[in-house]
Amino acid sequence: MKRAAPSRGAEGALPEPATDRDSAAQPTERQQFIEQSATAVGQAWAERWRQDLHREGRPTAGGWPGTLREARTQVEIALPGELLRRKMPAITGVERELAARTAYASARDEWRRHLEPEAP
């Protein structure tokens, strides 16, 4: 059985196929919300570490002490409830992992912005 050739536009060119490239360039409202929330989670996490150290009389010094595993926990605590409150679908595994990595990077950057010299 023969197939008909695809129809050509007014100028004889085949129409451009739709790509995900355009949609990937513009993050959705959900993606923006998750990224911004994960960034805020990371910043708050780093601030809690700093406060805990200061209560112990220790400076915020050295490398970021948090782990990616802890970042996953921070995200799991913060994001699902907020998505539910906003009537958005539950966070997916891929979104959760990206959010955890964003939170971790945000916390590490926040930590580095507030480093203090260690006492001799």
C-alpha cells in the first residue's frame, strides 16, 4: 500500500516538526515554583546550620557540612505540602531529585557567602 507524500506549505517546504526545544527553553510555572522553592529551602537550611554553630560558639568556617541525602530530606519535608496547598500535582521523582540538587547547591552557596575565619 502506497502512502501519499506529505503536503507542502505555500512555498513548497515541509512544515517544521514541533520540538521540545522551545518548551524546554521556557520553564513552566510549576518548574519555576519548584526551583525557587528548592533555592529557598537550601538558603534556610544553611542559615539553620549557621545559627546552630553560633549557639555552640563556633564560627561558620570550612566547607559546607550538609549532604545530598540531607538535601533530599529537606525537599521532601518542604515541597509536597506546598504543592498540595497550591493544588498542583504531587512532586515526581525526577522533580524531587532536581529540587534536592538545587537545594544542596543553594545551601552550599549561601554557606560560602557567610564564611567566617576560624579561631587560631
